[in-house]
Amino acid sequence: MDDSIILEMAHVTKEFPGVRALNDVTFKVKTGEIHCLVGENGAGKSTLMKVLTGVHPYGTYTGDIFVDGKIQQFKTVKDSEAQGIAIIYQELALIPDLTVYENIFIGHELKKKNGIIDWNKTIIKAKEILTQVGLNIDPGVTVRSLGVGIQQMIEIAKALSKNVRLLVLDEPTSALSEDECDKLIDLILKLKERGITCIMISHKLSEVMRVADSTTILRDGKTITTIDRANLNENDMIRFMVGREIKNIYPPKIKRDIGEVCLEIKNWSAYDYTASRQLLSDMHITLRKGEIVGLAGLIGAGRSELALSLFGNPRKYKLDGHMFIDGMQVSFKHPKNAIDAGFLYVTEDRKKNGLILGQDIKTNITISSLKQFVRRLVINKNAEVKSAEKFSKDLKVKAPSIATIVGTLSGGNQQKVSLARSLMATPRILILDEPTRGIDVGAKYEIYQLMLQLVEQGISIIMISSELPEILGMSDRIYVVSGGHITGELMSTDATQEKIMRMATLH
């Protein structure tokens, strides 16, 4: 075997009930390179990495894993870590109420000869490793008190503490701001200089173009091709990922009549009781019937807080200001009141707050609309199933049936289920918070098409997005948020990334 190959996965096949997630996949990684793994949601990327790291243990798949030319049979995560392999998932695996140094060394504590943990040595070593990842923070603070960008760096520090040789990063930048993304990418490049090999899963093709030495594309659980850096371009990646050419990432906007104002927010302010701070101040927003309004801004600017405060969370926020729907003043005391009024919010964190991962597709789609199926205090199960099947089919959810557990679906299909639930509740106003975060280009295009279909039907959409091309590509009008204030309003025809960023950094 070639000495330059640190990892080879040969003819790997992995099946779940009703689904073949990996089908004869072969994957090779050279020592010291950054190797990107791309593909649509459900292509098998995360499953392949879970096979590599022992999450799916030897015996639950067929095929072989070679590390440094030697065959491996990883039965646990510890087995893969013993070979210098570590993985960082999209959903960070830190324990919020433990300190930074406890998180870094959890599971492989530094102990004295008598078996007691050597806390002094742990703290000193944690400081050294934090410095290696560019963090100058107190290792004694709790993880809960830190931002997601810093937590991502701590995950890498945790991997370095295990003497990692091969680091797997699963969508490492999906929840980061542009500045945090840049810092993380710089760190990955520095790790490469230190001889650490990286495998990075990413849906951000511009990111792949920036860092990849080699890129392997999976589609429908199969290896399609591996491309070296010299021959890499975005158009080819998209074509290989989706099996067809997508010439435009955003569907063409069809000229449509935008109606009267259906939502108006005046002098809106919100104070967060739990954090003891002012989140939003004197915000004014209008939304017209059949319009897509983009909310742009940096992470932490207050966009999601605005959506949640409108949707009915009075126990969390002290609210001031006025909200009008179709000219009538409203105030929602509970999200149920908002849903009953046709005002729906689709959360940015579908796994934590948007879906019941342990339940099936049917339950997740119908749970907000069960009253539609109640006859004499009994749920009409046949009507519920038919309706769930219709919405699942209309949104092209890829699953064996609506009895499939949502937690087993890809990110893009989970997002479609979340949207289906909102659409079943017959919204008039729909807030989509980061609607395409963590999903691939093909699934994004389908969601964009759905958004345009909805506004053509007269539904009004507020779209929160941290991706400026998405804001520009889908919005009719754009508000920019910074520091809890509206710092600018732009028509899409006048907007540029530079103008939005300038407004997003105003205070």
C-alpha cells in the first residue's frame, strides 16, 4: 500500500432498516492533506465518518478500514482514538456546565500515580492546548458562558489533547459568523502545517474551494469521484453532487403583484429577563402580502430574538411596542395564539427546538394541527395519515414512509418535515430562521422553489439568513439588524454584499 495514504476505506456498505446508506464506498486520504467530503444530504458523508470512528462498530457494516496500511476493526470510539482519529460533530459534544479544562480532558483525565485526577497538571496542560488553537481564555470558565465559535475551538483543543493525527470535522462552520469561520479555517490550515491530516464535511462550496487539497463527492451512498485541488471548481462539484447541472443556485424570480401591508411592527423592544439585558430597541418593520423580506445581520445581532419575541414568549421577554396584522393590533401570549392567527415560526435549530427526533414523520408534521383531525374528541387517524403523506410528498421528503423516525433523516429532509408542519397549519405569515443551514445545494434549491411557490399563493415570508448571497438571491426587500436595532433597509435591486455588511457593523 502507498506510504503516503494514511487512511483507506474499501468497499464499505452500511444498511439501516429500509435504507442502504453506504453502497460499496471507497475513500482514500493522503497524509497531511485537507480532504473535503461533499454531497447532498443523505449522500452518506456522516455515516461514512461514523463507520471510520467506531460509532457504527465493526460488524455492523461490510468492507475494510486501513490506517497506515494496516487493517483496523474499530468496535468503539476509543478504538479509533487509539489510532489518533478524532471527530468533531456539527452538534458540539461539550458539557455546558463543566469548565473548559474539564471538557478538554473528559474521558482521558490526567491522573496521579494513586489514580486521583491531577487538577493542577490538567489546568496547565489545558492552557497550553488552548494557546495552540489561538484561544486566550480562562480554562476555569464554564463552557455555557462562551460563544459557539469559541466552543468549536475548544472541541478542536479536546481533539488535540488526544494526540490526534487524523481530525474529522463535520460541518464545522455551519453555525458560525463569517469572522468565526475565517478564524476556524485559519486554524485548520495551521493544523495542516503541523502535519495533522483533516477530513472536512462541508456544504459551503466556497469553503471547500479555499481549503481542500482533495475532494471526494458522494451521491446516494456511492463514491462518485475524487478531484484534486488543481481541477476543482464549484460547477463540477454541484453537477457531481446532484447528478445534474444546476446553472443558477437561486430560482429565477417571477414578477408578481405584492399586496398591501399584512404585518407591521412599531417601536418594538425586548428585554431578556434571564440574561438581564436589552435585546431589541425601537424596531420598525413592515411586511406585505406575497413578499419575501430578508433579515440580514451578524450572528448575535438580534434577528432570531426578534422572531421569538413576536411569536409569543412573554415569560422570557419584557416587550414594548405594537404589532399589527392586517391593520389589527395583536399580542400573542403563547406560540399557540400565534399559530391560531396564521403566524408561524420555523426555528434555526431544527434538532433542538424544531422537531421531535424520536418520533416519526407523521407525528412531526401533524402535531401542530391535530385539531383538524379531531371528530367528537377522537383523532381521525386515516385523515391524519393521508394529510401527512400529502405534505411529505409535496415537499419531496426522501424516506421509506411517513413512519420513518425523523432523527434518522438527513438535515435537508428534516428541514422539509419542519416546513411541512408549518404549512399544514395554513400560515399567512411565515418566519424562516436560517432555512437552509446545514443542507446541501440541491435541497437548498428545492426550498427556494417552495418559498417562491408560497409567496405566489399570497403567503408572506420573513427570512433570516447569515448567508448574504441567499439574502440577495431570495429577498424582495432587506432589513439589516445590528445590536438589536434596524440599521438599514434596502430594496433587493439596490442591495449589495458591501452595503449590507456596512450596515451590519453599525452600532
